[in-house]
Amino acid sequence: MYQNDTKTVVSNVTPFPRPINWSNLRTDEAERIIRQRAQITGAVIFTDHTWDRVSERDIPREDVTEILLKGHCHEQPFRNEKGNWQVLISKRLSGSREAGAVTVILEEAENLVIRTVEWVDPK
């Protein structure tokens, strides 16, 4: 499609998302994976420890879901003791403090495991 007489080409092509580099996961890639998986019913697994912290820290499951869908990586993802990518993703909750979810990204299973939830206070 051309606009005016200047022959400027306008493209309606949507670029494909950049492939995930699983050997060196970047924060933007981790955020994209977490947001995609958080939308899938059953893809987010809460550990028993997480359920304890949800009650103790008064960060309900709905807020954890909001953190996963709209939050940002608080740090660079790293490989945990089992070799999976792990990151703290956080978001300021409406009318409250910033809360975070320590999230493990399971590459093969295409799941997320929430290890704990916590308040993220400024340093």
C-alpha cells in the first residue's frame, strides 16, 4: 500500500516474536514467558510453602496472578539448584506496596512454579 506520491511503503506485517534463548534467558524473555503461561489454566503451580506465605503475608492468589500478568523482573533470571530458570517478578499492587513472586520457569513442562511470595521493599 502506498501513501501520497512519495511512494512510502506502509506495511501491515506483524513481526514474529524473537525466539527464546534458553541458554541465556534475558529479563524481557522471562517476562514474556511468564505472562503467556500465567494466562493458561493449570500452568501455574503454587508450592505448599507459597500457600503458607500467601496467608502469612496477605498476598492473595488474585494478586499473584496480577503480578505474573503485569509485573516486571526485579532481577536477572538465573539457573536455580535444579537447573531451571528462576526470577523474582514484582508489581506495585493497587493501594499497597510492591509485591513479588519468586517464579521458576519449567522449560519442558511449560509450567510456572511459584516458590514464594513476598513484599519487595525498597533498599
